[in-house]
Amino acid sequence: MKKIILPFLSCIAILGSSYAQDRYIDEVFTDFTVDNNIGYGVNFSVIAASQGVPFVPTGADITGDGVPDIPALEFDLYQPSGDTETERPLVIVLHTGTFAPIIYNGNPTGMRQDAATTAICESYAKRGYVVANLEYRLGWNPAAATQALKGASLMKAVYRAIQDTKSAVRYFREDYENGNTYGIDTSRIILSGQGSGGWVALGYATVNKYEEITLPKFLDVDPVSGDVTALIDTTEMGDWDGYGGSMNTVNTPGYSNDVHMVCSMGGGIGDLSWLEAGEIPMCAVHCPTDPVAIYTTGNVSVPSAGLITTEISGSYDVMAKANLLGNNDILAPINAGSDPYTLAAQAASAIADGMTDFGGTTIGAPVDNVFPYITGNPGEASPWDFWDPATVEFIAGSLGFAAGTGTQIAADALATNPDMGLAKSSAYVDSTLGYFCRRIVRATNLDGLNSLDEFAALRALEVYPNPASDVLVFTAKEGIIESIEIHSTLGEKVLSELNLSSSMISFSDLNLKAGIYFCSVEIDGHMINKKVIIK
């Protein structure tokens, strides 16, 4: 096992371990293969809008020099060398970059070929996963005229990237049904997002209805007429699955978009209300000092553009709600375990309790399924990043920037990551995947702790609304609900219904005190437990 970082302030501790190596948790393969630039779709990009070309097909050569000016929708595929398994879990890796290309975004990172991104892909592959290092559409306008337009532009970038990722998932499912070229298991697809890629992964898991993209902060109100316009126009952009829209191409229609786990490195979601009961398990690593994706909930600001949008929720608040909704109940055995990564996360969470995040919010009590990286560097957001100044300068020059631009960008980035280096980056990547992979294994039942029937039932139960007041509905997507009991946190039984026989049971006039309750639901002989919040 590699080094594990315990980022308590600026201290790095190294723990040794002698436990057995397990596929999908540890690096059990010594090598991997990479197949580059595999196309999965084509869509309309806005990345050239500043040049007066608002919609250009991905992969287009607009200058006519034979080299694509607009990034293509493609991926690099990583696989473990010498693997004899024919169906492996698929991890889709989503790179960072604040939804703008490297250098243009003012950062020395921002492409799928970044050192940290490729290291993440390599490490997943050595653990036995198939990995797709995905390109998604970039482009937004931080210089828009109003805060509402800035926020909408950023959310549109996230939205387009979600559509692209869903196109990729459908691409892999189509391939599975036509020979399974890549040897994947389509019942185990995981999204692993880094930085802005974390925003995409979390949005993928939570945006699933029109009301969620027409919240007041995503509306433009004319100050004179009072007319209200949805800033995310589905008639133009299509829906959150990538269907419809005048400026949207539907890629690989007719296949499922379902994924089974989300892992976020410093991501956030547009609004905490997007997260609902019954959605997939998720976990995260995140720096409380992150100035963009606030660790709790706060505003997104860019130094050169000011306030972009409001009330963006980061990993602490997202995981706290996901845990309370019961979406992460399946991860309980890992959080109760004693592996060094979980213990390190719990210790770091205890230190973070009472700290102030970048947005000025006091961090509360420890929350499961989030590992706070406390580095001691003010404003640090991605301690796993690594860049070579000479390479950054070369990239800037190849893009037509003046000599020294890349060197200066690389130097400026050291302000928040002054101890940047390959050893630091490698240790944080190892800690991240050591934390994630145990939860991936549990969330996808790779450990076999549940029978297939139990696992299917656990995933097939929805309890809504959650939080609830007087009405509560239990729905089994597969199977029959046979009994329901609800207990308070003190163990008091507040509801008991036996001898049921329906796939949907609804209760009204619950008349329960506000608080957290535990529901035990029997489906086809399997007992499933869910948490419910009564408000």
C-alpha cells in the first residue's frame, strides 16, 4: 500500500499496514493499458462563443488547419494489464478545470491529461476497474452582464457536462449489448469527479426534474415588465438526460442513464434541495479552505468576475443530507470499520468541527462519508494537483499565448498550494482512492455482504417526501411491501403496519413530532432500513 496522507493542518503522517490486498480496494495489478481518444458522441459546444461562433460541433476544425479547435467528446480507456475478468466495474473519471480550457481558466490544470487526473485513472485501473477518462463540453461566461446571467452560464456548463456524461453511460450500455468491447459490468458504474468534475458527478445524481432547474435563482426577472424567463431553456438545451432541444444532439438514445455511486473531489451542487431520498450513494473528499465549492453552503465567486451564483452546497452539507435521507445507509459497515482511511477521515472531521470554512460558516459535528483535507494552506482546494511549469509554459505557447504566460500561471497557483510536488500529489491521490474504493465496493455489493435479492430490494425502496410532515409514501420499485414499522431515535415504536401486500403504501396525518425516525420496511422477506426526517 502506498503512503496515506492524514492532512491534519500541515502535518503529513505515514501509516503502515499489513492487511491483505483486495481487488477493487488495493492496487493488486502492477500495470495497465491505455487506449486514447475513443469517441462517444457529438454535440454543440459554446466554447468559441467569444469568437462570435456560439454553437460549434464538438471536434470541429473552425480554422481549417486540419487540427480540431473544439475538443471532441471522447475518452481514454484504462484497463488492468493481464486481467482475466470479463466484466469489471466501470469508473468514469471527470477532470477539473472550472469549465474552461487550461490556461484560459487561469490555472495550470484543466484537461483530462492533467498529471493528477491520469494518476487517478492509473490507480483505479491497478485496483481492477475499467476507467474512462472522459472529455465533456466546456465553456461559460463569467463576464456576463448580471449576476443571474453569470450564475445561469455556470449552471448551463454543468448541465451540458451532465448531458455528455449521460451520453457516455448510454454509449457503454450500447456497447455492452453489442459485444462488450471494454469488458465492463453495467450494473456497477461509478462517477468519480475531480473539482468541477465533482460538480458534474453530484449534479448527475441529483438533477432529475424541471422544478430543480427553475428555482428562483435560476430565473431572470425583467425589472420593468416583471416577466420571468427560465435561464436554463430546455427547448434549446434539451433536458437533463440529453434529450430534446434545438441546439442539442441526442447521443445513443434508448439506453439507461443509471449509475450506482458518485465520488466527488471538491465538488458541489447547485442547490441542496436537489438531493432527495432514494438517490444513489455518494461520498467525497474536500478542503474546508476551498474558495469556489464552499465546504458547507455559500456563494460562488471568481476574483475577476465577482459573485457568480448563490447558495451552492459543498461536500459537508451534501453528505450530511444524503446520510439523513438514508441514501448512504448501505455504507454504514464501512463507516463503522477500522480501515486507516476511514479512521483518518473521522479524525480529520473531529479537527474540522468548529473551524470556519472559506465562506465564513462554522463547520459542525463530524459527518460520515466526507473526508476533510486540512492542509494548513489558506485557500487550498485541490492538494492532489501537480503540474510541471515547463509543460504549462509549452501548453500556453501552443495555444498562442505570449511567452511567460504559462510560467506565470504555474507560479500563481503556488499561492494556495505552496508545497505542491509529486510526492504530495501521489499521497493525496492514494488517500482519496483508499477512501473512495472501500465505499464503491460496499455501494455496489462487490463485497457480497448482501444477497442479490437483498441488494435489489435495498436499492428498490423509495421513501418520500423526505423531509416529510404529515404524508409519507413508501414505494418498492420491485417486490411487495409486507410490513412497515417506524421508531423514534429513542427506540419508541410510533407506527406499525403488518400484513401489507402492495408495492406502494401511503400514510397521511402522521402527527409525529419533528425529528429523525427510523423506518423498517419488509419487502419480499427482506428487511430494509431507512431514515426519515419529520419537519
